[in-house]
Amino acid sequence: MGALVAVPQTEERRGSGRALPRGLIASALDGQALALRAALEVITVPLARHARACVAHEIWNAAGFRNAHDFARERYGRSGRWLLDLARLDASFEKQPRLRAAFTGADGGRPIGIVAVLLLARLPESARLADWITHARAVTVRTLRRDVRRAAEGLVVDLAGCTGADPIAVAPDADRRVADRNAARRDAADRDAAGLGAAGRDAADRDERLWVSIAMPASVRVAFDEALDLFRAVSGCSAPISSFIEALIGESRGGVPGPDDGSPAARGMWIEVARQWVRDAYREETLRRASHDWSALDGPHATDGVAAEVLRGASMTLEGWHDLVGAAGRGDASELDATMRALLAWEREARLRLGEVLAALSLEGLWSVLQFTSARHYGEQRLGMPERTIADLLRLARAVPRWGALGDAYQEGRVSAEKALVLVRLAERTGRCSIDMQAWVRHAAGCTVKRLRDEARAWNRREVFDEVPVVCGPLSVTQWMESIRREPGTTVASVARAGLAAIERPAADVFLVLRLAAGLAEEFVAEVERWRSGFERRFAALPSIPPGTPAMQAAWACGRGGARRVPAWVGLLALLEDFVATNDTRGSRRPVPDALALARAGYRCQAPGCTARCVEAHHIRPRSRGGRDVDANLVALCPFHHHHGVHGGLAEVSRHGEVDLAWRIGSGLLESRYRNESLVVS
């Protein structure tokens, strides 16, 4: 990676010599992180301007994609939210030039970062922006998020006195009232966000988010993924996990009453989650005060030459960089796409180096030395970057030295960040067989993220269900198609099988980690505890294993004789069983024409990279030209790829053999050809 990231060696790592002080190591790495953050800010301003132009032109349609999310994921290896956030960032800069100066630090203060800018952009027009920028530099991001939400709700925020306020005094209760007020709008906000509704995005983001973590066997995590896929197939859209959690709760409360009202225990479980939120807020605020806003870290840092170093790593000259910045936001759809790829090559180099620094800080355990609670806290507060971005950078940086083939492909741009993360998670969860990473990297370089995720999920199921061969490698086309097939009753059988596997191997070796709005988190943990405590009381003390669902049997197996507490994952498994029993019985779905074709596609659009769930059957050979109503002549398509794609000239599809589908999507220079979700290079 070059000489930019140089990690000082401690005595334990060098094996001899005097150990360098941990404070010196932390300060050196912090300086490198800030320098790289400054380099990323240089690229973010033109990148945001360019992203806004891409959104305004809706270039995903010219490339043959339904929306920005599928386009950004498959074309650039980034999330759709990343693209939309950048577009909002540039809109904020244009509306409030002070935000641009605060973002880069050109106003003489500390750069506030993209997280704070996007929060301040939601303030009402009557807000005193200069005071809010000063406030953003004086408080934690968590406190700023709370205060912006209050201002958006029309509440008075005392900026002068708020810097000394205790976040505990306003933590869960006020946030829960806001969450309850927005609960009816949550689904609509999520759908608006998928369709570029800025108002919907703002409404969805106002609730305070809490982390909910449940330790469980890998088989229960597979059951969760299967039920989530069923929910998306039934709902007819690529719904977020928060909507699935709401459906789980609604199904549990709307059907047959659960085993126990569980209100005291459920409330206690929620209070513990809320207390964790309060503890985190208190620790962050305490560290801010003790460090005097981390003033000891604000000394001079050597940032000169960092941008040039990153440019050399991206194989770009300074003149080429200036030409690229000048081209940002200009041109037609194909020119916008080419410029975006060039900008991302520069950004990828800086992100790679920043990930190395963050990994070094984590490896040495230096967050406490810098007076931060975690990598998330450091990244959001010190670097002004979203916590999900920090987590991804850390995961990739740790994987690069371990998986050489994946690291090389990612650094060279042959495998995108999204694909690399899929492979890293697959490698982490594949414990009982060796993984052929070179084969996976070759496969990932040409296939879509959509297919790669399908295959990774299929391998997770194989391992849970004891179908693991000696080597974990990419699936054949037939195996992949079989893994996504979804007929009525498939999910019920999969969840039951996963539950039985959890009874055989009940050790909690994975975590389900969800980030939910405060009100939804309360309802979810209460419902999980309601089922868990009820099953514990009814089945744990029985002398023999009870007949019934795997969740009932798991409650008996884990708490035999009442001597042990039944774990929380049993309650979650019961929720999943209740949901799939209602939504996946063989007689529960209304018969639809061409059901076999839709089931074969997993009730998902078969156009390359498309994740739409509202699908209809299309005749590959039209009936007007002799095409028949047979399964081999049908393909599942979403309305966009059906009407605007194959009937509108943006796409063509043909079948070769029983499973091979050949595609052309997009138009002009953005045209691409695929065969079974794998890119065909002409």
C-alpha cells in the first residue's frame, strides 16, 4: 500500500528494544487518520456535485436499472444510500454555503464531517446556522442528532446551554415519543427513500436508533434470513429489515395469543437495552468533557503530500485530477458514469489507507488512549464519517492481509467493496470447510452482487444443514437457480430444519445485530422476551421433550429442569415460526397465473442486478409470434423491466437451454450484456 501508513511497533510486536509509549502510537495513527480524512474531503466535494448530477439525470434508467439502489450497488459497488446522501450533501452546500466551509474546515474551525452536515441540512430555515455549526463542533454527534430532531419537531433548543446538558435526561422517553409519532409514517418513509423521496428520508431518519444484538446459533440466523426473504416475496418489494421486524411483531400480536403476556420480564429486557443506550451516551459525553472536546488531539498534523500520495496510489497525475474535478457534474449519462468511476478510483485508494489506520488502532486497542469508546465513536465524532462506513472499512482492512487474492482484487478495483464484504462475511461464517477464495474472487469479478449474495446465503444454509463439501466454492448455474427457487411451504420447512439444527448445536456462535428506531426496538425486544419467558415457564421444567415446534423443543433442551435460563434466540425462533406458519402454508396464497415461473425465480425480478419483488410473467417469445404459455417460455420481471425494458427497448432477454438466460440491458455506451447474472465481456 505504500509508505503512508506506518504503524509504530510496540515492544511485544518487535520482540526486543524499548516499547514506544501507547500515547505516542495513538497520536501518530490519529494524525494519519486525520490526514486521510482531509484527503477524502478533497474528493467528496466534487464527488457530491457529480452524484447530484447523476441523480438529476437518473442515469440508472439509461443503464437499464430500476432505481438508484440497484444501479449503485452493481455499477459502483456502493449502496444506493451512499449515492443519495452525496446528492443531498451537494444540495446542502448549494443552499447553505456555510456548510461547505464547515465541512472542509475552510471557515477556520474543525471540519464537522458528512454526518453533521446532513444533520444540519434538516434544520428549519429559521435556524441560526452559524450557531448550529458552533454547536456541532462542541457536542457529540449523538447529542447533535438529538438536538436537530428536537428542532425539526418545533421544540426549543438552547444552544448556549445544551453543551453542558446531561444526555441521560432526555434519552429514551423523548425519543420514544418522537418514534411513536412517526410510527405510522415509517413504511411510507422507507418506500419514499427507495424512490429518492428526500422528505421520506428525513422522516425515516429522525428517530433515535438503538443497536439490538441477540446471540444465537448460526442455524437461527439462517432461519431469520429465510423468513426475511419470504416477507419480501409476500410484500412484493425489497422492504428494509425494520419493516420485517414490524411484520413479525404485528403477526405475533394479531394472531393467536402468545404463550405469556410477559410484561414485567419484557419491560425489564427493554429497560436493559435503553440503559445500554444511556450508558453509551453518558460515556461519550463524559469523555468529551474530560478531554475538553478532545482538544489535546487538535495539534498540528502533517497533511502535506497526502493527496499527492493517494493520487500516485490511484495512478493519477495532478493535472489529470484537476481535469477530473472540472468534469464533475457535466456530460450525458455515459460521460457521467465514466467520470464517476474515475472519481471512485481515487476515493478507493484513500479509503483503503484509512482502513489500514483504523485496523492498526483497533489491533493495538488504542481507542481508550484517544478517549473514545469504540471505532464507531471515533469515526463518527473524530472523522465525521457514518458508523456503517467505519465498520466496513475495518472489516475490509482486516481481511486484506488474511485473504491475499481478495485483497489484491479489491485494491486493484476488480472486485467492488460490496462484493468484497459479501466474500468476507462468507469466509467468516464458513467454519467447517475450507474456502477457495481464488475461485470466489474470479467468480465475483464477473457476476452481480445480487447473485453473489444468493450463493453466499446458499452456502450458509448448506453448512447449517450438514451439506458442506470439503471445499466451499462458487455454485453452478443449476445449483444457484435451485437455491433461489421458492414454492409454497419452502420457508416453513427451512425454518423448521434450522430450528432442529439449533437444538443439536445450541451454542451461540453468531450475532444478529439490528439498528432500529427506539420505539420499534422496544416492541421487538418485548415480543422476543414474551415468547422466551412463556416457553421457559411451560416447557423447561417438563420431564421429557415436548411434542411441537422446534422452538418449544429448544426451550426444553436449553432449560432442562428449570435449572438454566432459556436464551433469547428461542423467543426469536418462536416469532419466526409463527410468521412463516401464517404466510407460507401451501393453501395460504391465492393461485396466480404462471406461478411456476414466479416460484422458480424466487418471486424476484430476473433482470441482472434487479432486486424488485413485485413481478409478473413475460413471454420470451411473444404469443403473437407463436410463443406458448409454458414454463420454458416465461421469465419473471418487475414492471420496469417488463414495460420499459423488454417492451421499451432498454432490455432484451433470450433463453438458451433450460436455465441459461442471456440479457442485454441499458442503451448506448451504458449497454451491458449478462448471462445468468454474469457479465459477458464483448
